[in-house]
Amino acid sequence: VVFGLFGAAFVIASGFDTAGRTALTKGTSMMLVFMSTITWTWWINRQGVLYWEMDPYPFWDVRCSADKRNRTVHILKNISIVGALMIFQQLAKYESQASPSRPSFLEGIVTALRPWSCTATLAPYLVALAVL
């Protein structure tokens, strides 16, 4: 939890330095540690009960327990979050290699806001889809 809070705070607070590269590399690393830890401790191995030892049925079977289905959804969600964090991290690394000099102030603002603009663009569509 501490890594997750510090990672999120680091991404937000240092998003404007060197075009957000520091935030997107170091902040995402802390968030990756947090997501891996929370996925293992809460969704895969909760209170010593491993996910694959819960019941003999796969999550798509009607006889599967609700708790196992709930864990499955959260495990898949966390895998997708880890994938998105790794994509942002690699984008920042490739940009720093391609342009090692310090970017202009405007380029820094635009680059730092890129992760938030993606969410702001897709969120209304996802909400509309959920409502429909």
C-alpha cells in the first residue's frame, strides 16, 4: 500500500519535470511493485487460501463460487493495469533515449499530461457503454 501511495503521489507531483519522464519511469516502477504485491496478497493468496485451491470448478462454470469469480475479475483487472503501466514506462524510456536533452516547458506540460488525457478521453465512452 505504501509503494502504491508513494508511486501515485510521485507520478502526480513530478509529472512536469523533464516532460514527465521521471514520473513515468520511477513512479510506474513503484506502482508495479504495489500492483504485484496487492495482486498476490489479496487476490491470489488471501488469508492462506490460494486462488487455484478454492474450488475445483473454473470461473466460467455455473458451479463456481462467487468469491472465486470476484477474485478472477480483480486478477485480470490488475494484469491489465500492470500492462498499461509497463507501456507508459517504456514510452518514457524510449523518449528519453531518442531526445536526451531537456525538453521545452510546453513539451513538458503536454508530455506530462498524456497519461491523464488518455483517461479523460476514454472515461466518458466507458461510462456511456456501461450505462447502455
